[in-house]
Amino acid sequence: MLTGVLTSVKVDLTKEEKVRIGRRSSPHWQLDIVDYSGHDNTLRVFECKRCLDSRGVALRVFDGSDAKFAERFNLQR
């Protein structure tokens, strides 16, 4: 059974992918914490915010309840 946690995972995005998610000028993309559990074949990605005045990322971005974000993130269950 494969299980693991990685931090600071760099993701190489093509120019087309950056355009598609609306982040044309992003120099690089980094996921703060990535966790994989082979027991239930689950991948979890955590984005940590450090700004005190930041609202962070709302749950609706990931749960599909806000269609505005549906094309910005490519997360699958």
C-alpha cells in the first residue's frame, strides 16, 4: 500500500495551461502539501495561506457549487 506526503511540490504548467486557468503571468506553480493514500486511492492537495488579511480559498472553489471556478481548477474526485 503506497502512502506519502510531499511538501513544496513544483508543477510545470505550459503557457496554454496558464491561459486556461487565468494565470498567464504565473512564473511557476507550487502545491504546499500533497498527500496520497493508496488504501483508498485518495489524493489530497493543501494550499496554505500566510497573509493575515487573506480569506484563503473558499470551499465552493473545490466542491462544484460555484460554476465560476469550475474551469479554473482541474481537480477530480
